[in-house]
Amino acid sequence: MPMPEGGSTLGHSATLAGGAASQLAQLAAKLDGQDALAQALPVNADKASEYGDAARDPQEGQHAAPSDPAVTGSTLTETARSDKVGAGDAAIGTNPNNGPLDRYRADSGGRALSTNQGVPVADNQHSLKAGLRGPTLLEDFILREKISHFDHERIPERVVHARGSGAHGYFECYEALGDLTRASIFAEAGKRTPVFVRFSTVAGERGSADTVRDVRGFAVKFYTDEGNWDLVGNNIPVFFIQDAMKFPDMVHAAKPEPHHQMPQASTAHDTFWDFVSLTPESTHMLMWVMSDRGIPRSYRTMQGFGVHTFRFVDAAGSSRFVKFHWNPVAGTHSLVWDEAVKLAGMDADYHRRDLWEAIESGHYPEYELGVQVFSEEDAELWSFDVLDATKIVPEELVPVRPIGRMVLDRNPDNFFAETEQVAFCTSHIVPGLDFSNDPLLQGRNFSYQDTQLTRLGGPNFHEIPINASVAQVHN
């Protein structure tokens, strides 16, 4: 065996042994530190604060500092550096997955073409062949990667609200609402919170026309400093059914006839009218859908409603019922039926194009958020059930109070990554907001979360950039 350059094998072995001994000493110190940490917290002194009134305003709990950051590290080798793992110097208390979308934007200008693995390639337009005329070689990993990516790059479309358009913007609070809610988004006048909004039709598939007669979705994701809040509403203040148990039946009835898949994006067929004729509670919603509200002129001139009754919760834990209203500053306008039919044939992307071009030209859509706030005691006196999504709370009874405005001032960079992959869930609320016992809302809280597991491939859809919170996530 040749002598290694610079010394004997004995000296080299001694160096390795010394390194191993040092590593063992560090490991022993880490174990000692973990034992000391456990002994410093023998019991949960904060247990009482996990219940009752104290739980509504969590305070900093009992804690003990480790003797060294390595004590709570995942591995002693965290300080080993490379271009991949970095310097091993994590920013304490920071999750780099949360923050602006700039961390995911890429500029490929002036760069060499590469595979998904970062391997530079001169050509991804011609497959490798055996000889001039083939056959194509299975060993062509660039071909296999490109085709495989193409085969699997799409996701299932939404069961409802498949056809949508999105935009970024901000919400600005008019005044502090501490007397109503402890939600930080409403904590002070002028406070701005980033939002992403998705407008949609309901019954039609992803490639259907924009101007069909249908309910329109009006979903807003607020990226608040206390987590994401999704206000998942429609352009009509009521719904077809009172109980989520009927939701699958209603959607199946509204979809095209099962034997010939017609009509597309329309409920003018037997299965739908069979359902509503046997479900009298849907009558109120039918009056809205068959009115001009079913064919809005533009997403920019369309109202939005939270539909359900929610709760505002203040710092003391007291709650009040609340209903949410979006009113377009440009006014509420609709098409007439003849216009809607012609536009569906001439430009199936009419609403999508209108929204995009308005924002691109600097005519930013703006909406005012208003609330109806009332007590549970008042609700008990009324002749209708505020927990019934087929009913409204008349504005003559409880006027709408404007509390802020939303401005949409940026188009998405990538339709699929943002508008298509965004996941709205009614169960996504923040401190200061809560659910009511509305049975339809309770069902939506389960269904919206559950459907993302199939559509977005599993429970980690919150890590998709458009869904990630700007508030730090540590769990």
C-alpha cells in the first residue's frame, strides 16, 4: 500500500480517532444538556392557562434555555457546511417557508438550459436514437424526465368552482374594531393586510364559459400577521340548502346529466329541477340565481357575501354574531341574457380577460367590506333563524357597517401555481373570529379541508407557496 502524501497511515488514523473522540465528547455534552433541560421543567406549570378564560389570550409560558443550541439540534453535524446544506447557521425562531413569494420567483434570463436536476443540456427537443432512424433509446433520461413531468403536472380540477380567476391585493381597515373583535386584521385604522382573491363560476368545468347563468364564487384569503383567514363566499347572500348533508345531492343534481354530460355549466335540465322541486328551502336561492345576479357584468362589479353567520370574539372572550358583505366601489352591474349568451360564444374568457386587463391598465378593482353585527339575544327574538343559510338578515333590521376596503392591484405571475393551486377552507380562521352552529358551515369546514387532500395530493398543501402563511409557522 503506497504511503499517503503528507504523512503515515498511523498519523492519519490518529487524526480520525481524535475526531471521533471529539464527536463522542460533544454527544455526551448534548445528552447531559438534554437531561438538564428535562430536569429544569419537571412539570407543566402552565397547565391551568390552557383552559377557560386564560386560554383566550395565551401568554408566554414557562421555558428553560438550553446550555448550547446543539442540545436541541437534530444532529451534531449541523455545522458541516456545503453549497446544499448551507453554513448550518439557522436564523433562530425563523421559518424561511413563510414570507413573500419573492423567495420562489426565478429569472432564467441568460442561463443555460438544464434538466430538473440542474444538469446543463444543449438540446431537449430531440430524443436519443439507435442509429439515424431509431428506435428511441430508453436510456434517454432527459426524454423520460420531460415526458413523465408532462404526464403528471396537472391536478384534478375542483368539483365545484373549477372555472376561476385570481388576483393579489390588500385589505385596509377603516378603524380599530377592538370593541367587536380581537382579530389583528381589524386592530387599527389604516392597517393593510395582503390578500389573494379567486372569483369563479360554480357548476361549470375548468374550460367552460364565464358568462353562463350561475352562482359566482367570491373567495378571499387574508394573509394576516396571526395566520391565514379564508372568507369563502359567493355573490349571492343565501344558499340552496340548510344542511351540509344535502350538499353532495345538490351538486350532483346541478352537474350535467350523467348519461350524456349535458348541458355544460348550466342547471337548465331535469336533475337540477327535480332536486329543487323536492327541496322547498332552495326557493329563495332560485330567485337570486334566476335574477340578473346570475349573470354579472364583471367580477369588478359583483357583490360578495360570507353567506353564513360567523362570530366576532373580543379580547374578553365575549362574542357577537356577524355576517360579511363585499360591495364593489364601481357599483353592482349585470348583463342581460342576450349579451350573456353571445359573449359565451364570442369570448368564453370574458370575465377573466376583463379582470386581467383592468388590473394591467391600472384600473384596480376595489370593494368595501361591511358587517352586520348583532347579539345572540337579538337573534332569538327574530322570526327567522340566523343559522339558516337560506335566509338573510334584513339590512333594515341590522344595517351594514363599512369596516374596510380591498384593492386588487396585481395579477398572478403563474395561473397554475397561484389561481389553480390556491386552497380556500372555511375552517381557516384566526383569533377574534369563530364559527356559529350553522349546520351548512359546519359541513363546509370539513369538506373544504378534505377535498384539498385529493386535489393537491395530501395534507401538506399549506406549504404550497400561494397557501403559505406570512405569519411564522412553528409546530
